[in-house]
Amino acid sequence: MAIVTSKENGFTIYEKETEVRFGEVLKEYLAGKLPSTSLGSGNEDRTVAVVEYKGKKYIVKNDREKDKRLEKRLQNYLSGPFFSKLIYATDRAIAQGYTGTADLYYVAEKMVGRECVDVYTIHEYVEGTPLKAIDDSNREEIKNCILMLHRAGLASNDIHAGNFIRTPEGKLKIIDLSCRGSMRVCQANDILTLRKKYHIEIEGQGAVYHLIQLKEDIRKLSRKLRGKSTSHA
């Protein structure tokens, strides 16, 4: 599917070419002309809403938050804008037949240098119910879901029960991808999270994974030597 780029009011816009004009959807939403329900993000610099347009629901997000951690800001600066990369990555994955995550239809990014200071996105609304927990009843399914995500060239980087939706057809989908920076690092983080937090074994491979594992091992050893707990909730 073609992705059309344009510029407007200081934003660079990336929009999938479909029968829906998502730029108009955003304008009508911001003008208060569309039925919408705020989902609440717990952050005044980030908003998330379910919006209805011509009988169909979409997720509209706005993020103006600046990470205060120097390490993360440096990482974001080096890797460049996130969502404009994600719209192309999800488009490639879906074109190859991957259906395990929500589509991303529209991105409007405002950049200062290489840092994004304001971004609007419009995502596919996935009907279904978020998981209440990752436990024995779904661990194998979660494992397969993440493996398929990685094979599609994507990553979650924020694995928790609420980011998995059970559709009415019974399919498990993962939403809200947060794979900023290196995709290989984010995929390695997924594997480590599954192993440490949810006791789901996936064999990590590659130099990036082993470097991150080494960093975790050193961190745990340091905490142990200082007499601090190394357990995870």
C-alpha cells in the first residue's frame, strides 16, 4: 500500500493511501466533530482516544512527551523519529501477510533537529478484550505471538497483559508497539522480559542479545554484592 508524504504546519505527514482520508479524520477529531472516548494515558503530554468516523472506530494518539533520561534522549536522537519508521515497518509486515498487530494508517511528526517534539498517529482499532494476565493458560500463545512479531521484523518492547487483545474470533493480537531505537535491541528486550518476568523460555540469538544479557547479568551481580534483591515482580 502506498504511503504518501506531505508537509503541513511544521509537521511531516505520512499517510497510507486508502479510501479514508486520515488527515481529515484528525482535523475533524481535533475540532470536536467526531464521537470519541478518551482512554486516558496518565500523562498530560500524551492522549489516547477511540474515535468513530463513518461508522468505523480508530485509535488516535498524540504524544508531546520528552524523555528526561539522558540515555534515552541520546538513543532517540541517534535513531531518529520513531513513528515514521514504524508506519513503513508495519506496512511491509502486513504486505507479507502478517496480521498479528494493529495497522498504522497516519503519522504527523514535528521535529526539532532529530528529536520529535509532537506527533499524532491514527491506528487500527482492534476489537476484543485485553488479557487480564499472562499465565499458564496463555504462555505458549504469548510466546508464539512474540516469535511471529519478530519474524515480521517488529518488536513490542513493552510486554504486559494489557497490550495483548483477544479478538472475537479468538485470535491474539499485540498492540501499542514501543520499539524505539534499534529493532534488534527491542527484540532482545522482549525475549529477556518473557524469560525474567513471565518465565517463558525463548532462546535468544545474536551479538546484540548476548550483550544485553551480559549487561543484565552484571547489573544483577552488582545488586547482589550490594545486598539488594534481584527478584522481579
